[in-house]
Amino acid sequence: MTAATPQLPLSASGRYIVDARGRRVRLAGVNWYGFHEDDGVAPGLDRADRRILAQRIALLGFNSVRLPFSLWMTEQATPVPSAYLAANADLAGATPMQVYDACVQALTEAGLIVIPNCHTLDAGWCCSEDDQSGLWFNDRWPAAKFFAAWREMAARYASNPLVAGMDIMNEPRRSHVGWRVLTPTWGTRPKTDLAAMYTAVGNLIHEVSPEVLIICEGPGFAADLTGVARHPVRLERPGKVVYSLHDYSWFHPQGQPRAAYFEQMHRAGGYLLSEQMAPLWIGEFGNDTRSMAGFSGVWWNNFEAWVTENDVDWCWWALNGTQPRGTVPVVGRHRSDWGDPEGFGLLAPDWRGVANPGVLDILKQMIPPRTGPGVS
């Protein structure tokens, strides 16, 4: 099964993402992470040629890849250590941004939609409430740099239509700025207003790349889009806003009944679909792939049922067979070493095989759209 490249550009039409012919495109993808962490490069490039890896993702049936980065990464001039690029010798001497570019090119040449995501400001593991990356600015990164970085990213990929969406900010949450703790808001308090920020960044991006989807995550670690009902993001270019939730087992009470789960997800953002307001994309969700036990557990059964019933777009966390070197920014807590196995990884630690074919089978069943324009 190979991902079919849609007729670009993509747009939002009611609750669906559609292609240039008006046909439903259900984003069903994977997160390939690591560019945002300590060394500014994603693992896997030491184990597999990026072009072969991109083809493997498409052959597994996925149509999209969310590719996190940090603001820190975009400014690095020091080449990536050659050991991290062992299977991509032609990238020797490349900076993190140049390696990121090469991966975007490989993914899109395989027909995959790429969605850059500003995952952190400083380099490091995400996410916690003490990493100072819960807003789009902190003491080292003024808001102006965040805006400028997004304009530069949009210009960088403006000629590549498969870079079809930009996920502006990962998991907004409380953050220390100076001596204060600031909480992101939606539609109020201009300094911390996410809706206002998404509007400004989206319009800025569209000045240089007018067809890109602008993906907007809610506060509370991307678990709360209730504010959209009163204050939707309205860009100068209509039909380009997609909202995003993240969902993991720890976002819910243990043993949560299905009816309560459905109600929580509807209230958090599912209402956008039932009320035909906008598309909703689960930009992150995942479970431990080393055992099938979690896939018969309460949270997974609830999640799978909700996604299936509501025909929601999604992106699995994570593709990775291994982890990068990861430290919590600012506070310096160690999280992982380069090459540590990734428990939520879809791929095996060698980046060639699938970690658990049973998990892949479950995800493949969730790929085909069930409803929407052009879906038979």
C-alpha cells in the first residue's frame, strides 16, 4: 500500500481537509522527531538512507509526516556530527537546518505531505511546565524571533507544495518568563492570546506561501480547544485553518468509561467536527509498541472507537526506532541518550523492520477515510 499524493493545494472545507478537486484528504501520518532536541538532528539517519526511509513510510500506507524542530536548531551553523549521519554520507558537513531540508526533500519526493512543527524554543526534550517553551517567547527567544523563523520556514519551502501544512506551536502550556508564570489564553489577554498569535503568524506565512494550512493547537498541552467556539482563528485567506488536539492515556482518568471519554473529547475539540466548523487533526497520540497489552486497554479502545466514529485525521507518535540525546531545556534533566530504544516507536531499533506488526495492522485499519467529499 503506497500513499497516494493528493491534488494540491489542500484547503479546509467545513470539517474536512480537501484537495484541489474538493476531495477529502484524511491526514494519516507519523511523527519523526529529534530535530528539536539536544543535537538538532533526528535519529534514524545513522541507520537508514533518508530516501529509503521516506519510501518505507509511504509503503507502510501513511500519507504525511510531522517534522518537529526548535528555534535553536534553525540558527545552528555547526555541522551535525558525522556519526549521526552514518547512513547519509552525502550530508557530511551539513548543518542541522541543511539536514532538515534534505529530509523534507526526501519525504516529499516519496509523495508524503510534510508538516513542520515548532516543537520547542530552546533545544531539548519536550514537554514539561519548567522548560520555558510553553509560549512562543521566553527570556532568550522574543516573539519577534518566533515570527521571523516561521516566515523564513515558509519562504524556504514555498516552492514545494507537499509542505502543505505548518503546525505553529507544540503543546501550549504554562511557562516561566522572567519572574512570572504565564498561562496561554484563547481570545483574551493580548500578550498570551494563542488565537491572536496564530492569526498573526498565519497571515505572515501566507504572505510568502499562500496555500499552506495553518495548524493551531490549543492550551493545556494541546488538549483544550474550547475557546475556538467563541474566538475562531480567522485568517485573511479563508479555508486554511486546521485545529489540533493531542491525546495520550495520561490525559484521562484511569479506567474512564467510553461515554465519559467521548464527552471529554467532544468538549475538548470534537465539537468542531459535529458542528462542521473546521477540520480536527490529532497531531500526537501513541502507546507502547513493545507489547499489545496497551492496545486492548481502556484508553486505546476508547481512542480508537472515537477516531473511527468521528473519522478524525491523525499522526502517530512516533516513527522513531531510537531516541535522540534529550535533556529538558533550562533545568537540564536528562531524558535519553542517542540510540536509546523508543518504546512508542513504530519502527524497530534498526530503523528497517517494524517494531510490532500488530500495531501497524491496527493503524492501517484507521487510514482510509469513511466520510467526506469524494469518498465512496
